Amino acid sequence: MSGSSKKVTLVGIIFLLAVMMFAAVGIGSGGDTANTDLTSSLLSEKVEKYRAYVTKRAEVYDMQDHVELILCVMEVESHGEGLDPMQAAEGPFNKKYPKIPNGIRDPKYSIDCGIQELHSVLKKAGVTSGKDTERIKVALAGYNFGSGYIEWVDANKGGKWTLENAKEFSAMMAAKMGWSVYGDPNYVNKVMGYYENADSKLEGKDAFLVPMKSYTLTSGVGPRSLGDYHYGTDIDGGYGSNIYAPASGTVYEVSNVCPPDNGYMGNTCPYNGGYIGGGNYVMLKVSYKKEQYYIFLCHMKRTMVTKGQKVKKGQKIGEQGHSGNSTASHLHIEIHKGTARIATKDGLLDPEKLMKFKK
């Protein structure tokens, strides 16, 4: 805020599970470009719990087109924690509580003050829409440093925010005020890291990245000539090809214990857990508007993430292999909404309706 520092019998059972796994991952050989530079992140559950209230109050202050931006600011300010989630106590719209860090003792009042202040700096920066990112950056710096930054950058820096001029303004104001720090020069980057992908919807063919850059699509979802049902999409980019996270999320489960190039029909490696036969795999958990999506990527040569790790859309998470219950090197992609189970039609989504595959 203004002038302050901002603060996812045993043999019979094994045989049955192996058959189920085969039905799920099937046989394949074989993405749209995966951008390894994407930096979007997910809003925390504590921030998401305020979505309904923020949406309601945004309409009061003519901010209905900026709900996602408000939530992204809250994420950076507090991760939705505490009684002053917008860190609005020191701002001009707090008329009720002490103007000290975390001075507001009512989360809803904090949100109201924060929305009003954000509205003020967006208006002062002349932001035309939620896609006017260059001027949104200027407004965000004004939210962090105070609106004086907007006047300064317009008069001296051509009206464009950069990290360099944010550092310059911060140092100038710290010296002027006799403070050791003034605001957070990297504040804009922190908020934009959430905002730049906040309006992505998990629907349509651009919902997720295809997890390979170059590949052949070898099998889709549905009944197959083998007499089984295939629960995912198989692609082949070549043994050892890089595999990228289709979306930002959390590693829900991961296995990296199977031989990388020893797949065969009926192979149950890894031999325990809910995903036997998947070989070396990554199960990602993706949250969007209180819904949970699970993306299962398996038969890898090796994985490059750990359970509980946060990953970003486009981040390398493994390499194509021939592990587990597979008869040829390929990547199996399986997506479910609301359940982390595989080989089931419960919550099953067709990757070809969520990713723009090359045919």
C-alpha cells in the first residue's frame, strides 16, 4: 500500500488392477508448443473464498470488470490471510481504523477500502480495460507506492512502468522520507504473475497446453478395436522428448521408480498406490473457481518434480519414456474433474477438447 512495503488373494487383485490400468493407459506410440517462459500462478483457497464478496462489492464501485485483478492484488498482499487482506489500512479510503500496517480489523471493510483505492489508481492511470496491461502495471505501482508514482512515471518515463524505474522511484522516495525502504519495486511483477493467466477458463481448446512441442497423436478417448475403453489421449514425441506441465498446479502424486524403457503389456510398475502400471508418472492437481482438475501424465522415462511441488504452466516436468504398462514409448494424458482416480468415466474429460492438438 501507499508508501509501505507489501507485504495439489493378492495376485488376483494385482492382476485385476493391471487389467484396469491397461484399459486406462492402453497402447500408443507417439503438443502444441509449450511455452517454458509462462509464469502464471494459481490463487490460493483463502483468496478464492472471498471471490463471491469481491464480485458483489466490485459492482458497487464500478469494478465488475476487474474482479480477477482485485483477487490477484489480495493474493500478493496477504494470500487472503488476516483481518486486512487488501492491506488497505494505510490507504486513503480507510476512515475507521488506525493507519498502520494491518490496522484494519474487518476483512470486508479491508476489501471495500482496497477496491476503492484500486479503482482510484486505475482511473488515474487511464486504464481502458482488463486487457490494458501496460497501464494496469502503472496503476498497480500506484497502488503500492501511492498515486504519486503515476504522475512521476507519466512526467518522466513516458508513462510506462519498468522494474528499473520502480526501483528508481522507490530509492528516491525512501531518501526523501528518510526511510530504509519505500514500497516494493517488484510488486507489479508479483501481481501480474497471477493476473496474466487469471482469466483463462478451463474450457475450450486453449484450456491446457499440449505437454509436448512436437508429437504425433496416436490414440484418443473412447472404445478401441482391442475391445477396451481408452480413458485418455496418447501422443508420441519420441523417446526422451521433454514433457511440460499443461497448467499451473500442484504435484498431487508422482512416481519415478520404474525402469525407463522396459514397458510391456501387464507391467504393474509402480507396484503400489492407485496408479499401478503407470510407470513413471506425474498427477497434477489444478484448481479453478473452486473446482479441482487432475491431469495424469504417465509412462515417462523420468520425472523431474516432487509430490506437493508447485509447478507452472509450461514448466518441464519429465521426459517421454516406455515405463509401466505400455507396449511402445509414448505419453498418456488423462484428465478428470473432481476425482484423482483413473480408469473411470467419473469426471472424465477429453483432452482433445481441452488442448489444441495438431492432427
